[in-house]
Amino acid sequence: MTLCAGKDEEERGAAASLSPDKTVFSCFSSCKSQCFCTYSTRLSVFKRVYSRTFLLDIGRNKLFKLNSADAEELNDLGLLRRPTQSPTPTPAPRPQWKHLKRRERKQKRGKRGGIRARLATSPHKLAIPSIFLANVRSLDNKLDYIRLLRSSQRNVKDCCVFVFTETWLSDSVPNRAIQLNQLTCYRADRVVVAGGKTRSGGLCVYINDAWCRDAVAVCKYCSPVLDFMVIKCRPFYLPREYTAILLCAVYIPPSSNGNNRSEALNELYQHISEQQTAHPDAFLIVAGYFNHADLKSVFPKIQQHIDFPTQGNNTLDFVYTTQRGAYKAFPLPHLGASDHITVMLMPAYRPLVKVTKPVRKQIQVWPEGSSEALQDCFDTTDSSMFKQAATYNNTTDLQEYTETVTAYINKCTEDVTVTKTITVRANQKPWMTGEVYRLLKARNVAFRAGDEASLKTARANLSRGIREAKTHRDTRSLWRGIQTITDYKPPPQTCDSTISLLNELNTFFTRFEVQNSTTAHKTPPPPGDQVMTLSPDSVRRSLSRINARKAPGPDNIPGRVLRDCAVELTDVFTDIFNISLNQAVIPTCFKATTIIPVPKNSSPSCFNDYHPVALTPILMKCFERLVMQHIKTVLPPSLDPFQFAYWPNRSTDDAISTALHSALTHLDKKDSYVRMLFIDFSSAFNTIIPQQLTQKLVQLGLNTSLCNWLLDFLTGRPQVVRVGGNTSSTIILNTGAPQGCVLSPLLFALLTHNCTPSHSSNLFIKFADDTTVVGLISKRDETDYRSEVSRLAAWCRDNNLSLNVEKTKEIIVDFRRAHTQHAPLTINGVSVERVSSTKFLGVHITEDLSWMNNTTALAKKSQQRLYFLRKLRRARAPAPIMYTFYRGTIESILTSCITVWFGACNASCQKTLQRIVRAAERIIGVPLPSLQDIYSTRLTKKALCIAADPSHPMQSFFSLLPSGRRLRSLQARTSRLKDSFSHQAVRKLNSLLALPPLPSSAPRTS
């Protein structure tokens, strides 16, 4: 045992010099070889003590592996512990979440939304630049602060444009002294000679090189009242709808007063307009210190984006753009000791291609010669066979006759036309015609082939093709293209096309049907009742005047077919129309109406937020127009003269002038004031009860057969709601008049002809369904006025007209010095809202009868149209085309009802509008008539028309003196009345060298 022990000592010493894993293995082998030793002896061999951590490390390292026999023997000796088998944990049930496909998620996993996230993801690939605006008050002293911000804040470092006002720089400061890393500096220092100041003022703009390296200062201006600089940028990335970025930095000194600010804004307007004319597709940004000057006074359509104070409690630093919601502003701390906070503007504008999805639609293409083929087809067709097939027992079934003819026309039209599917994108250029696409494809083929000579030729051909497409002399195509790229007439928004929603909308649009409990019965015509008959010439003229671009109705007959084939289709439709008048029956296919719901706002929340646009057959419109002409000829002259719609020599000008003249004449008296109530009806046309209407038409002198025809026209009308390819179920209507029909406005005017005032101190001014009650109140006695309103509400209930009291407004014109509290007016127990300004037949009326609000609204709308005029000049349109566009879209707005308000405008309002005319004159390049000349011409023409019309309500004001060479002057105590239309018109006619001869119907005073 001693020998064995000595040998063991040697082996243990050798094992100790080995690594831990080999040590254990060698000791175990030694014990295994001494099989004659007892169990206790074997245990005494291992006198070396190993710590628990040491053994655990050996197990974790797994530096060696025991074979199965050795492991089993160690287990038997108790030297190797068997691992405990822990129970296998039962996995928790997986939550049953709805797994959306990636394309169905609005926001992808791991992608944060919002302006800040988009800016951080691609700070220099933005549709419009991010802006850092600050009033630094000495830029030289703030450079360290700016560098610190750029080094510590990523959003400032990645900002695209830095605009600094009040830089206080001079020519003695070189550019390198104010240079910032990776930024290009553009500066406009205060000029001592021009500006008159040596220190304050000055502008500096830094452009980030990572965003744009193609920038140039196109305009600099310095005066005692204004500093500005315009920079044109062509960044690396720009949406297709814009060709450049026009950045205008502005500084208006604090010393400027009201007159100086007005002068500064006019100067700024002139220079910015010139740049917009040169670059009509550029995105305009105007940023800087404005000192209480409002740029919207000269650019009404421009949008301001800073909505928090920038100096104390005042907002003096502004950023304007031409897009609403283009930026979101965030305040930052002051730079040094500057008294203005810093503003960071992050772009929120999204390009059109991302906002609006491409639309695929089917169009009908008319190949060359298709119209001639249709004419030959209809000319060789014996239309009498359709009538013979629908005649039974000498009675023609008008429904079958009409349906057969319209189906035959549709079949022939389908045979000669081709249907194509096209894709329309929001930013698609109008000059991208089929020929341009072909040249573009040829250039791409040459590029991929690597042929330099062919590529050079293809590029030249493409450039030439684009120039020819832009200068194409097709005015209709040019106008359609401008509508497309400028969004002049944006397409209406569409709503959801689910069948359930369409059915609910159709039920909502026909909700007035339940109010009609009267059964419509036709009256047998008396003997000798003369039936209206149409001549073939009148039908042919009506068909030939159809607008071919009008959308077809439910019968799907295009207007082009009816216009081009008017001669060939005259006989068959004349026969159908006369049979309809004789039988007092209208074919159901002619009365069908398809409603296209158009949302009134971007997010409609109820059915009332949808506007129903009715599509009716074009043939029926022609038929109605012929019947309407006949009705007007048989109406008696004793109709209400204060209904100014649908009668010759009447317009909205006459309605407004009549109301204002009555009000101003009454206000010229002492202790008087005027209350004007602007009535609003809820779906006035849809509440007409046909039986009540025909009874009033009989009283007006219309014969029984025509009244029966009108009764059939208003009853049994099928209506559906359609969106895209989905159509609602059909509802038959027996109440109301469809708003898309020609006869509906006239029928409503005849329904309300007996709605007249019962007191002489009140006046009802009616223009179709727009009704205004003018109450002339003296000595605070409103009894007649209030009783008149109550009687009007009762008349509306009797005639099934619903007054919308919530939208009904009232204006009180009271110029008395002793102001009194006026009691509110109530209708059906609901108080009418009193307002200080409202819109009356397109003109803004205020309680002080001034025209400032109206002038602002006209200037705002006209300024927007100047952009489209610049687009025409950019497209190299000839001056006559631009002049026509100006007269139709800008001058028509500026001169809307000009005879009513221009003579009473102050000089400031007239200059504001005339400024727009001068801007258009510079764009077109030809002289334009001034507003004063247009007003004088129209005033004279309108006055002569009224003086020659005995039925006009204002004709009595144009009475001749006994000499017959002058008109009797009208008396007026105040300038308000002297400047009104009637007084201006009389003075204008008397100022003529020779008064034009008036008709004998004009009254003469002996």
C-alpha cells in the first residue's frame, strides 16, 4: 500500500500540472487501474480538494466528453451527479391577433409616421425645403450660436434653407467671414445711398449644398421702407408639378407706418408678380420680418404658416406660401440676445403623385369618319318601322316606341366607336400626347442600345416633339391641359361605392316623398283644348345646339351623336315629342334620373354632406327647352315683377339694385332703419307637390293638356344613385322637380308667384329659390315686418316648402346715432341669426353697406386666376387667346354686378382691383380696359335697358323732363344714396351729349 501510495503521489503531482479537465481524467484513470484497492482506499486517493465553482466551470466549458461506460461508472461511484429532469414547461397560448397583410397596413412595422419622421429619414429629398427663420440683429455676433445649433441638433444641421433678417452687414464684411460649413451664402446688405440707414436691416440666406447647388439671386431691392431678395432654386429633387423654388426674404423696418407699409407691400407685389410671370410653375416662399404688414392684402390667396408669437405677444415674422398646410412651424429659443424667437418650419406638403392615386377609366374613341358612318346609317334607316312595331289598335305605345329608337341609336354608336382604358395621374402633363410618348420610347430604346448617334437623334426629336405639343394651336386642348395641371376646375371627390351606402343615400335624397299624401290625377281636357305641337325645324335647331361634351344621361346616348346626326334624327324625335304632348305621357326612359353623390367636404360625416348631381337624358333636356319656350309665351304679364330669374332683361344686378335702392331711400329718412332677412329653403325643388303646382299653372292660363303633361313629367320618375360601377336600387318619385332638369327652376318660380308682401313697408326680392325680405322700419315699429315674416312662414307650410332657419340670416342696417338693442327675429319658435355680413346673390352685403368685404373677396379670387393666365403665357399662347381667357375668367369676376357696387366703392378698393388689371396687362402684353371704363359702359347700357322696359320695378326712376332731353334728377340727402346705382345711372345718362331716344313706353312728365 505504501508503494501504491507513493505512486499515487507521483501521479497526483503530474495530474496537478495538467489542465483541470485533464487532471480529473488522469485521476479517474489511476483509480480505475487499482482495482485491488477497496472503495475507501479509492476515496482516500482524492485528497486534492476542488471547489464547486471550479467543477462547474469544467462542466460548462465542455472541453472533453466522457464515453458512456466511464460516465456510468462515475455515476455508480457517486462522483458524477445525474442531472435532474425538470418538467417541460407548457407554452402559453399565443394571442389570437388579426394578422394584416403588409399591403393592408396603413403604417409599416418599424416605420414611424409624421413630419418629423419623414424629415429625419430624407432631410434633403423633400418636395419643398425645410426653413430656419430668425431675426438675428447682427449676424456676425450670432455665428457661434448658429454653429453650435448645427453641431448639436440634427434637424438644424440638415435644414435646407436658413433665412436671417436684420443681419447688419455691410460691404466691409467679406463673404468668407460669415461662411458656414456646407452652406452657400446669398446676402442683400443695406445700401446706404438707397436705404438711408447704415446699420439696421440686411438679409442673408444660406442654401444647404446637400439640397440644392443650382441657386441664383434673381432680384434684390433696398429702399427706406423695404428690403427683399428673391432666390430661384433648382434642387436635386423637385416634384413634377413645380419647376423651381422661388424663395423671397423680406424685411420691413419697424419705423414704417401704415402708409409706408402699404407702399412696401405694393412694391413687393409688383416684383413678386414679375417673378411669378417668368416662372408660373415655381413654388413661392416668402419669409421674413413684416412688422405688422399683411401680405394677404395684396396676395389674398397666399397662406401664412406661423401661428404663434415671435416677439413678445406679437407675431412679426411670417412665412407665406401658395399652398395651404405646406409647412408646420415649431418655435426654437432665441439666438443670443435677439428679441425674436427662432422658427423652424418643417415641410408638410406631399406631392400630387403621392396624394392622389392614378385613376383608370374607360373612354369612347371616335375614329376618323365615324360621324359620317352614323349619318349614313340613320339616313338609310326607315324610322317608321319602329312606330309600326309599337302601334296596337291604332294606338302607339310611346314607351316601346322610344325604347326601341334609343336602343337602336346606342347599337349603331357602339359599332362605329372604340372603347379604351386609360390611366390618368394627378401630375400628368397635358403636352404628353401619344406622339410625345412614342418619341420618348424611341429615345429609351436608343439609350439601352448604346448607340450614341441614334441617341442624339432621338433626344433631338423628343425635344422638338415636346415644343410642338406645347405650342399646339388647339385652344380647347390647351384649356383642358391647363385645367389638368393647374387644378383650375378640380375633379369632384368621390365617395364610397358600397351598395348599402348607395341605397341609404338614395333613400335620403328621396326623404321628402313621405310628406306628399296627395294623389296626382290628370284632368280631362275640355273640348277644343289645343295641344301644343312642335315643328321639325325647332327640334332640329335644338338638337344641333347640344354641347357634345355633356355627360350622357341614363339612356347613354352621347351628345355628339345627337348633334352630328341632328338632321337624320329630326323626324323620328319630332314624332316622339308630339305623341308625348298629345297623350300627355312622357316615356319612363326620358324621366329617369341618375344621381352622382359628390362630397361637400373632404371627410363627409352624414348624408347631408353629399351634394346630389343629377344626370338626365340629353334628349329630354332638348324637349324641356322647347316646352319652356312655349310656356313663357303664354304667361300673363301680371306676374310678380320682383321675381328676377328666368325673365328677359332681368339679372342678379337688378335684384340687388332694387333691394339696395329701397333700403337706402328709406335710410335717408329720420328715425329709420332696415332689417333684411335672407331666406334659405331646405331642398326647395325637391319639396314641390305636383298637384298644387298644376293648379296654379291653370290659374296662370296654361291649357289642361299641357298641365297634364307637366304633371306626368313630375310623377313616376325612377331614380338611382351611382358611383363607379355600382348602382343603388330604383326608387319611384312623385314629389319635387329634379334639379338637373331645364323646367325645374321655371316651375319653382311659377309656384312662388303669389308669394307677395301684404304691407307696403316690406319688399320680397326673389331670384328663383333665393328670397330676401326687406323690412323698411320707421319709429321702431316692427309690427308689419314681423307679421310679414310670420305670414311667409305660414305660406311655406301650405306649399310644402321647408324653411331652413339655421341657415337663414338677418342683417340690420341702422345708422342712427342712438343705438338701441334690437329684439331677435323668430321663425317657428327658432331665433334667426343676426350677422354683420352675408352673401346676397354673389355679392357680399354688410350691415354698414360698405364694399370692403366684397372687394377683398373679388381680389382674392382674381389673384388666383392670375396664376392660370401666367400658365398660358408659359405655354406660349398667343395674345388673343390670353385676352379671351382674361375676359372669361378674371374680368368676369372683377366686373360681377359692377353696376351695383363700383360707384359706391372708396378709392382704396378701386385701386386694389385695378392693380390686378395692371398685372394681367403686363402678363398678356396688350392694353386692357380699366374697371372705370367698364363700369361707365355697363352703367349706361343697364340704365337704357331699364328705362325702355315698362315692366321693370326700377323703370319709374327714369322719367323724362318736359323737354324730353334730360331725365329728372333723384333727390338724396346722404352720399350713400347719391352713390347708389339708380342715382349714378340717372346722372350718367344726363351727362351724355345727347340722350338716346327712349321708347314711347317710357313715362314722360308733362
